Amino acid sequence: MKKRFMLFGLAAAMITALLGFSCSGDSRTVVTMWYWDDLVSDDFDVIIREFEQANPDIRVQKVVTPWATYWTRLQTALPTGSGPDIFWLNHPNTVTYLPTGLVRDLEDWADDINFDNFNPRFSEPFSHNGRRFGLPFMWDSIVLFYNKAIFDKMGVAYPDENWTWDDYYSAAEKLTLREGQNVVHYGAVPNSSMQSGVGPMIYQSGATPFNADRTRIMLNTPQAIDAVQRQLDMINSGFAPTQQVISESSVMALFGSGAVAMSSNLSVRISHFAELMGRDVRIAPLPRQAQQATVFHNIAYAVSEKTRNPDAVRKFISFLASKRAAEIVAHTFAPCFNGMAELTFAEYEWANAGYIPESINYGYPLPIASRNAGSAWTMTENGLAGIFAAAGQVGNQLADLEDQVNAEIAR
């Protein structure tokens, strides 16, 4: 008899395991959250712990999926309802996911989220047909990093918010140092990217890289041609490294090692540059032309339309929208919650990091096409990189690239 009860108990335990119940009989509602950057995992542990303490009937499961496979997994999982309840969504992928009906419209939860706590510019990229589909999470913008030690050595005044393109290029010449045939350091590093180089410059010139509904890219304009040619002129004049030199190292490595004096780059690079350069790294706004402008990019929390636990998800995303959650994340990323990004950059006040949160006031969302955004983006980036590699004069290269990208958008 005793053996029979032992066998019954073993069988029951096996059945329980197969049904997915924990040994403790955990009957809590499970909310899954997918994201791709494990830098924030420790912060999420704190957020989840505090949320679960306040909501003991809910368990949050975080899943880190590397960027290389994130979108493939998401594309497969969302239609079947087997994917996450909450997931990260960024600018370039909104045009792919928002029209599908697979992302939940958050307007019904607006009172819980309180979108007034977030700059409307952060919600704009995650809006579709006048409805908001994303809770803004973190952001970065493009700022000018410079090496204070090189400026001091060469006797050049530091950049500030009044710098123009002419000031920038004049400083690049003065900051370039040669010893015989060798370059000790270049004045600046050219940047062909639509996010951190050409794109911000087009906005600075008073133009825009796309038409109003982003169905056509606009690269063959006087403003875009001027933005590209000025950078090519720096390469041609020897004040900036060629694309070959950059490819043999990287923009990050060249600036971080003191091989260049200035670099337009992502604001999130401040901690990396500070680690490499100590207090020689400084920050300034990008130089202006017709107007002051930069490009920003942000990530939002999105919700699966097929979630089986909308009430629990609503509670969790409401906590993610709180000031407390932003305070926790601020240790790693600049939160979108109003006023909380200052916490992120307070550690780098000595580097003039206050210019970073100020940049949102004149920033434009990362410019992307409204259709076939991924392939159009890749084509644009590769095309601009090829133009910079050839250097020389722009000629018809931007016109040809514009035609190619617009054909891809219309495909």
C-alpha cells in the first residue's frame, strides 16, 4: 500500500510538471516582457520586484533576446499570440508593426499611462492614424563630442550653442596636426549616417530628408548636397580621415583614442568616452546653419494585441509609465519621463552633459520612410557611405541615390 501511494505521488508530480505548475503552486498571472539590451536587466529586476510586491497576484517574466534575432522572433511570435505581452519597439520598426493590427492601441489606457508625463515628440514616432501605440521608454540624441585637451593644445576656442558650420570647419582645420607625412590628430571625423551625420545637417539647413508623409526621400536638394559636400571637403582637405582610415578602426575608437578632436555621435556614448578619455571629453550642441537642429531616437514599450492577460498588462505598463520606474532606469538610460533624463546625465555635469536633455527641444525624430523602412534605410546608409568613400565632388551621386531609395519605398 505504501509503495502504491509513493507511485501515485510520483505520477502526480510528473503531471504537475507537464502542466507547467510550479512546486509552490504558483497561480499568479504571468506577464512576459521582451527587450534586446541586457545593460538594463538589473534595472528591470528592481522594477519587477517593486511591482510584484505591490501586485502579488502578478508575476513578470523578462526575456532578453539579442538584437540579431529579436525582430525575426517577434515577427514570428506576435501573429500566433505566443510572443510577449509587452515588448520594445523602436522608430525604424514602427512603420512595419503599427499598421498590422498586432500592436495594441494604448488610448484606452491613457488615464493609467498619463501621456502628459512625456514630451509629445517621444510619442509621435509611435502614433498611427492619430492613436498612440507605444509608451516612451528611453531616448538618445546626436550631440557634438570634443576633446578638450586637443582644443587646449591647439589654442582653439571651445564649441558652444552659437557655433555655425563655418565655425566647425574652421576649427577642424586648426585642430588638425601633422608631423611630416603622419597625422597626429584630425580636426573632425566625417559622418555619413542619416542618424548622426547627414540627417541632422539637412535639418540644420532648414530642409527635411523626407516629404511630409515620408513617401519620398529628398537627397537631391541644394541643402542636402551642401551638407554632404562640406563633409567631403574636409576629407579632401585632409582635416578629416578617409572612410578607409575609419574602416580600419572605427569612429568610436578614433575619437576615444585622441586621433580626432570632434565627433558627432549618440549621446549614450558619454559613459564610454568618459571611460576612455577621462575628463578630456566634452559635449556641445551640433553646429547650426539656418536653424539649430539634431536627430533623436527613442524606444517605447508596446503591447501585443493578442495578450491573454490585458488587465495584468495594464497594471504593469502603468507602473512602467511611473516616475519611480523612470528613476530606476535612469541609472542606465535617459528616460523619456519629463525631467528624469537629468538624473542620467548629472554624473557628467563636468562634461557639459546638460546640453543633451536640452537637445530634445530642437530635435527631430529619426528620419525613416513610411514604407519598406528597413530596406530603404539600409540602401540609404550604404549609398551615403559609398559617396563618402569616393570623396571628391557630390555630382549626380545624391540624385542617383534618391531615385534608388524612392523606388524601394514605392515597391
